[in-house]
Amino acid sequence: MDPLDERSKQILYAIIQSYINKPDPVGSRFVTKKYSFGFSPATIRNIMADLEDMGFLSQPHTSAGRVPTDKGYRFYVNSLLGQDRKINTSGIETAFIDNFSRKLDEIKNDITGMFSEVSNTLSSMSNYVGVALPPKPEKSHFTRIDFMKYKSDHVVAIILTDEGVMKHKIIKSDPSLSQDDLNRIAEYLNNEYAGRTIDDIKSVLIGRMKADKMLWDKLISRAITLCEEILSFSESDIYFSGLHDVMNLPDFSDISRIKEISKAIKDKHTILRLLDALSDNEGVQVMIGDENPVTELKNLSIVTSPYKEGDRNIGLIALIGPTRMDYSKAIFMVETVAGCISKTLKG
Amino acid sequence: MDPLDERSKQILYAIIQSYINKPDPVGSRFVTKKYSFGFSPATIRNIMADLEDMGFLSQPHTSAGRVPTDKGYRFYVNSLLGQDRKINTSGIETAFIDNFSRKLDEIKNDITGMFSEVSNTLSSMSNYVGVALPPKPEKSHFTRIDFMKYKSDHVVAIILTDEGVMKHKIIKSDPSLSQDDLNRIAEYLNNEYAGRTIDDIKSVLIGRMKADKMLWDKLISRAITLCEEILSFSESDIYFSGLHDVMNLPDFSDISRIKEISKAIKDKHTILRLLDALSDNEGVQVMIGDENPVTELKNLSIVTSPYKEGDRNIGLIALIGPTRMDYSKAIFMVETVAGCISKTLKG
DNA sequence: GTTAGCACTCTCCTTGTTCGAGTGCTAATA
DNA sequence: TATTAGCACTCGAACAAGGAGAGTGCTAAC
């Protein structure tokens, strides 16, 4: 299957690592000097030519060195993912991670603050764009709901979930609903449905509530209308940060590349959909350049990992950067930060 | 006071308008051609040299045309602000404004959505960075508070205000406080303090609550602790948008300029403080380049206007762009959008 | 299979040149 | 006295030419 012999692999690996380290096309002479393979430049040249034929490398122009292709990065990432990543080789200090973990714990009651902190940390540590998707309310366990009357013909609904995710919503409602009525509806919901996921409640239980109608008559029918509106959440939140830092990377010294990435994160919907689709998979995932289904991201790479509550994936974080990404560091960071979040949500 | 004669003013005005329209240094020949003042280029040159001596214009290099200085723009803006702006000269269609106004009305119950819509509209219409500051909760009128017990040792507090701004907060609390206790505290607060501004409650009433202590004994003392924590809001929200669109302006064709503006809006705190300081002033305000107290904004201009609820300024919107801004359009937009918001909040 | 040697290619940088736009100054003009 | 025409001058943008440097592919020798 894999037509690469060991030597070619080592050289390819070395070239990619060197290029990630410094974005200059890598020449045969450089390889022999920097890494002591014990071959002359001419030999390396032959191998490099082969690697180019196989699509792992490419030449910007005839007399330049070689540059990895997406396929080359894929090889590199695959061998990284095959390695044992328990050892921190990313250059990120463990003290920093501990510190971050402690900080998360302090602010875990403020889900907004927590996830903006997460994306900030991701980006500032990596110099790539940090992305954080908070737990989706639909997948969370319903803990409690409360209603408040507001301005006679509106109702404020507040939903609490296990992870502390809270949604509030102001809804126009029948003015004849009194605060007492609302309290009764809330009590009913809290008693009957606590512990279920919102998705459950939405799909299955609204049907059942309709069946309960005989019990509660017209109050319940109003409650149903209310709930249907409340449980239809608008699009999830998503936190980005680090566009500014990314501009300092040599990969984005060209203004059109900045426009590219800024366009990609500008319309959140696209990325949201993409990440949503990934959120059920396990472990770190890497999408390199062209592998990306979204046009706007064809020149970028995404490293992403879900985080868990117990054994359910409930959300996701990611790093977006140039295809010439420090994948080793990015993978380590994303894995570590996801681990911190899972730990915080558990504790 | 003003050493400019009418003729010089007209020429200066024309030069600035031309430069705003197209960022090429304006030469004497061009002025004579484009605007028919009836003088030869030589005469115009003399006047331009005078204007340069007075600091209204500057030359990028000896043989280039002239470019407005900050002082020049200030002259331009002052004469704009002196004009009657009731007439829409900005090229923005009234149909669009009506549409926007209607849209605002639809989503006025969702303060987050509303203000992100505001900043989006500002930016997409102008191609500058749109900024929106939602009403500060501290200045809002307290309408209602509610508490919910959460995970035995936490309390969720929800505060509603007149403008519908709602803050929720999860607070660690004494586990012995029962939901009943919480309800009684809430009832007390709702009865006693509805209608006051949060600032009021914070500064004056917490003192009074302490005096009430005899009445309610230890429950109230707990309530006080709770309230103190609840009413200390974190920094206000601020919505930015349009960094992406700004990149298409010729003023930001240089990457370092993009970094500049992106840095400026990256740390929200600075701009927040700046705008906060302006929010008590009446009407549109323009800060041009150097006039700006914040270093990061020395090369940018800000056009801003407060919006009202009744006759109180409760929040603020702004446009940030290059000093070569279409001030006429920007002023019109900011004024109009602020008007729409005020109208929506009233209705 | 590996290596040395060599001609070749391509980019980057520097230098020189031209062209055009626009200026400032001076002397002539109304 | 204000305005204008004329002219020499300056500067930047655009283009061309040439050399340096890095790296390649190919061939023949080891």
C-alpha cells in the first residue's frame, strides 16, 4: 500500500519538519547538512524527486527547494498521530497548563467567560485562531426551568442545564397567563422532565405533554406553545480568537491570505456546521487544506478535539491555521485543553 | 480667529472631498479641471501652499499632490456638522432604513441579537468597523429579580431591566439557603426596589438594606451578600463587526495598517473605556486620528452617537475607520441608526 | 546504488534609465 | 496688486539589464 521505504520516510519527515520550522523551501544540500543521513546531496535529490513524483512535495519553481504538499502534511500528521503523545514535546510548559486548568475551575460557573477564555488561551499559546464551541443546549440535561412575567404580555424563560449552560429568552405570550400560572407550569416541567436532555424533551416529550392535556386542560396547552418556542434555540454560540496574532505569521504576510482566513471565520455558520459534523467523532482530528469540505478553508488546516462530560462528547474546540502548521504543538494543545475542559466539567 | 478666506475654504473643501472619494494626492491641475473655480493651476498652487503652511494639507513627497492632514479633516467635519443633515445625502436608501428599523423591532426582545445586528448593519453599510454598546445594566431600571437554586450550593440570579437587558449569574452560596428563602429575598427586592436604577440600588440601597437588618434578621444579611455579588457586573459587552470588510479599503492595503486596526479592536477594554467616556455627551461626535486619546487609534477616526431611552443616553454606537473616512456618510449612518435604536427602545 | 561534476534555470537584488506628474519660483501680464 | 505663463527641478513608478546565489537534473565515474 505504502510505497515509501524507511529512508524516504525519514527524509520526507525531516523536510516537513524543517519547513514547518522555517518556511523556506528545503534544498538537498540543506538536508544533508542539517540532518546527518550520511548521503550526498545528489542522492537526496534523487529521493526528493521521487517524493515529488509521488505527490508529497512540490517545487515553487525550478530552482527552488521543495515544499510539502497537503499530501505531505497528511503523511506527517499521520505519523505524529501514530506516536505516543503522552510525552509533552510541544514546548508548552506544564506549569502553564496547571495554571490554565485552575483558572477554568474558577470560572466554570460562567459558561460564556469560560469558553472565551478557552479560545483566547488556544490562540495566544499557538498563534493560530482558537475556536471554542460551548456545550450545545440541545444535548444538555435539563435541570430546571423558571418563568418570569415581563411587561404584562411577555414571559422570560430561563433554562438551566447540568453543565450550567443557561439560556434565557423573552417571549411574547398570552397576557392572561399570571405569574402563578407560570409557576405552576414551571413546577410541572421541573418535576416531570428534570434530567432528560433537551433534545429528548423536544422530540418525544412534547408529544406526551399533549397527551397529558386532559389532566391540566388549557393551562397545559398554553405551556406547550410556550415550550415549543423556548426549546427552539437559535444557532449555537461559537468563540473565535486570535485573528490578530495570526497576522504575524509569515504565512499570512500576504494580505489576500489574511482576507481568506478572516472571511473563513467571518461567517460563523459555515465553520459551525463543519465542526458540528465532527463533534461526534472521538479524539483529535486534523483536516489539512484540501481535505477540507469548505471552500473557504481549502488553504487552511484545522485541528480539533471534542471534550466530554462523563463519556458523552458535548462540545468541541479547534485551532485553525495555515497548512504549514506546527501540527505537533497544535495537536498537543487541542488535546490538552480539551482534557482540561472535560476535567473541569466533571469536577 | 479663522484665517481662511472663503476661496481657500472652498478649495480646501474640494480637495478633501476629492481625496475622500479617491485616495490619490490632489494636484493643482486636477483641482482646476474638476472644479471650475476659474483660476489657473498656478493660483491654486499658491493657495495650496498656504493651506499647507497652515497645516491643513501635506505632501507625501515633493512632487506629489496634496493630502489632507487631521487638521484638514477636522475643518471638513466641522463644516459638515454645521450643515443641515436632515437631508439624506449619503446615498443610503430610505427603504433600507425602514427595513432595518422594522427588523430591529422584531428582535428587540433579544438584546444580544439586536446589538449584534446593529453592529453588522453599521459595518456592512459603511465598510467601516461597526461598534455597538448595549445599554449598561448599571444605568438601567431594575424591573425584577429571581433566584433559582442550583446544585445545592449555588444560586442563579436573573435580573431583568426596563430595556429587557437581562443578566444572569451563577453564584456560590450558603447551601442552607432554601428555594423558599430565595423566593422571599426576591420578593422583598422586587417590592422594594423595582423602578430604581441598578446604580442606585448598588450605591444607596445596599446601605439601607443593612439598616433593615433588624426587620429580617439573618436572611437579609445573606441576601445582602448575595446582592453585592450579583450587582457587580463584569465589564460591559461590546459588539464589533466588519474587520473583514475594512480590509478591502485601499487605506488598508498595507498589512501593517490592518494589524493596527485589528489590534485596536482586539482589546475591547481600551475602546470600551474611550466610548464610555463619550456616552454622556449629546449628538454625533467625531474623533479624527490624532485627536484620539488612545494610541492604537491615532491613525483612525471614530464617529459615534449615543442612543436614548426617553431622554437619557443609555448606550452608544460607533463607526471606526481610516482618517480618510467618508465622514458625511458615516455621520449620517451613525445618527440614523442611533435614531432607530432609540425609537425601538421607546416603542 | 551512490557520488562528483557541471551546465542550466530561476529568483532576488541592485543599478540605471526613462517618463510623467506636480511642484516652486520668477518674470510677465491685467 | 493679484493672477498667470513658463520653466527648471524633484521625486516616484515602471521597466530593463545584469550579477549573485541557490538549487536542480543529468551524466559519467566510482
